[in-house]
Amino acid sequence: MQKRKAKGHREDPASQLLLQRLKELAEKSGVSVREERLVREVGYHVRSGACRLHGQDVLLLDTGASPAERIEALLEFLAERDLEGVFVEPDLRRLIHGRSVDEAQTA
């Protein structure tokens, strides 16, 4: 059985590769990355983000969000994270520190 794609979310291979690389970097920095469908109900707005669960840093990525939105959540998280002890590829480092996603994908 084939998985259905979320409406309006293009499966761009470059975005998917970047998303995977950023998730791996976040995990190397000591955070658990989980992709889950975040439930939306009346009265509050749900979005991807970090939290602590049983003493462990966890980054929840909403599978209902577009790849670009999940990439942005990862970039925001990694920009605030201490990455001194982790090797970060130069293109990812530039992206984390403010370079656009389009520029990083073509570099």
C-alpha cells in the first residue's frame, strides 16, 4: 500500500535530503527528534518545537507541516543549540546561521 501525501506538500528530493541531514545533526547534538502528527483542536495553535520529556530534550516535528516548515523548525532549534562539540558541515553551518534554504541547496 502506498502512503498518501499530505495535500499541498510537494515532496522535493532536495528538501527531503536537507530535512534528513538537519535531523541527523540535531540527534548528534543530543536531542531526540520525533516526527508525529500533532493534534489540532479548537482553542490552540500547534506547531513543531522543542520540549523536555523525562529529562531528555525532544524536538517534535509535525508531520502535517510542509517540509519547509519542518526545516525551519529544525533551523530555529539548531541556531539556539550549543554545537561546539559536534561537526557541522559548512553548508549546514551557513544555513543555521542565517543563509536561505534555496542558497544552501544550490551550494
